[in-house]
Amino acid sequence: MAEQEKTSSAKQADIEHIRLAVRQLCAKYGEDYWLNMDRNSDYPSDFVAELTASGFLGVLIPEEYGGSGLGIAEASVVMEEICRSGAHAGVCHAQMYVMGSVLRHGSVEQKQFYLPKIAKGELRLQSFGVTEPTTGSDTTSLKTTARRVGDKYVINGQKVWISRIEHSDLMVLLARTTDRDKVEKKTQGLSTFLLDVKTAKNNGLDIRPIESMINHHSCELFFDDLEVPVDSLLGEEGRGFQVILDGMNAERILIGAECVGDGRYFIDKASAYASQREVFNRPIGANQGVQFPIARAYTQVEAAGLMVDKAAQMFDQGLPCGAEANMAKMLGSEASWAAGDVCMQTHGGFAFAKEYHIERKFRETRLYQIAPISTNLILSYVAEHVLDMPRSY
């Protein structure tokens, strides 16, 4: 027991060290920096480059490949602190969980070639090509195909809401290699590929940016006889659905951590403003009508943070954590949105002024009740897989 307490204490010390280091790095990129990124639809290449060079985007890559070899618990702290600083972790978070597809399913050659370059920042792997305009979350019904022709695969189809591909060297793509009516299970016949984006662009891959509510760098992709070498296959042909599933728990936990960071950002802003802003000769925070919503939002964010911590611990211990990862993401997204709403209300009309930065973060955190998975699908998962209720779809 004493040894476990010592190990736990050391791990907590490491986490606090990471938290402080990320906070210091983010302080170099103030909120005006992110305001300008949002205003001009720019990509924060310098921020992402420094985050990579500092080792924070490679925390999950094993040491043998040049990473830190740490766990989801440490990675979650990185994402949380980025968001709490007022930054937008969505510009780079996929570098962590997409990499897992290569680590867990790549060949020895693929891992040795790609992972050290990703850890150093020589290559960016920030895009996951799964969602399609006609199938959405019904992944097994996707229509993009990859047909084997000699020593190549020929890819045709369309993807949508594929983020950061304009700022990524590599992309993990899911396509159907065997028609759905020719497999016993709908999850069979899907394969995953690791694509060189720059080689593919204009050689069968057309990338079209989507204007959207937030500066998320999402695009539509059109594949027209794109040829990729056979060694682009990630894992076994026909078993790509499992490759995608394996990354989802990590994705959910990291997004949940980002939402906790957003929530704490909003609480920090609201409580400070309420304590300083005076109306009728007293701080507005002295009024319970202002105090109570902030305090309630705080408790919701803290509870979500505990769920994220639990899911991360289970993931790092190799335990099944699908339910916990989903609940962490759902509770985090709802708590951050509630905190954002309270922060907006506390600031009143000033919340709408971009110079206060709140409306930008308000838009950013709203996404996570929709993506990367909607709240309704999480509730369906919990109902079916935890409560043993009938499948609803």
C-alpha cells in the first residue's frame, strides 16, 4: 500500500509539473493572439510548433519512438490547460489520439518511420477521415471505397467535416474495401489507410474548406481515383472498423478534458468579473442571483473533471472504459456550455464584445455537444451497454 501511495504521489507531482509548464507556454500566446486567429481564420502554426517541440503533443508516443511514453491522464492535463488559458486545443488535439491508430495497428516499419517524425514535429498527423455527408455517425454505411488494383488501392468517395487536413502531412482514412452486401457483419470489409496528404492533393484528392461557426479548419474531401500504395494500409484489410474504435475512447477522454478546461476558463472569468464589477455601489458578485449560478456551474465542472480523471485512470490501466469515456465527454461538454452561459450572463452586454474573448470560447465549447459524437448517441450507448436496455437504432 505504501508503495502504491508513493507511486501515486510521484504521478501527481508529474501531472502538476506538466500543468505548470503548459500554463507557462500558453501564457506566451495571449488571448489577443487567439482572437486574431479567429478573426482572420488563421492557423496557429507557431503555437502548435512550440507545443510539439516542448514534447506536449508527443506525450502518448512511447520513448522508443521519441515521445514521452506517458498516459491519457497526463495528455488530458495538457489539453485542459490549453483550453483554460483561453486557447483552442481543437487546432491540435487530434495529433494525440490519431497517432494511436499507428501505434496500435501500424506495421513495425510504419511505426519506426512515422512515429519519430511525428514526435519531432517533422510530420503532422492531425486528420481522421471517417465522416461522410450522407451517413454521419452511421459509420458502417459509409460509401467511400478503396479497390485493390495490383500493388495499389484506388480510392473514390467523399468525406466531410475533416478538420486540420490543410495543416496536416498525414491522414488516417476509413474506406470500404469489400461491399457491405458481401460481408456477414456490417463492421467487416472496412479498411484504414495512412495517406500522404501532400502527395494525394490534386492527384485524386480535392480539398475544399467549409466556412463554419468557429475557426475549426474543417473541409470537404473528394476522392476521384486516388491511387495509394498497398503499404498505406494500416492494420489488416477488412478490419479497419476496429482500428477506428480503438482511438475513440482516447478521443472522448481528451475532449472531456478540454471541456473541463473551457469550463474552468469561464468560471475564472465570471467569478473575477463579478467580484470587481460594481453596480449600485456594490460588486455584482455580492448578489446571490449572480453568485449562485456561478457556484452551480463550478460544481458541475468539478464533477465532470472527476469523471474525466476516472476514465483516464481506467484507460491507462488497460481497463474497459467505453462508458466512462463517453460519460466524461458528455458531462464535460454540458458543464462547459453551462459555465459559458453563466459567464455570458455575468458579463451582460460586454460578453458580446470580442475584446472580452468570451463569445469566441462560447462558440468553441458548443461544438462538443455535437462532435466528435453527439450527446444523443452517448445516451443511447449508456442505455444499451450499461443499463441493458433495447438497442434504439
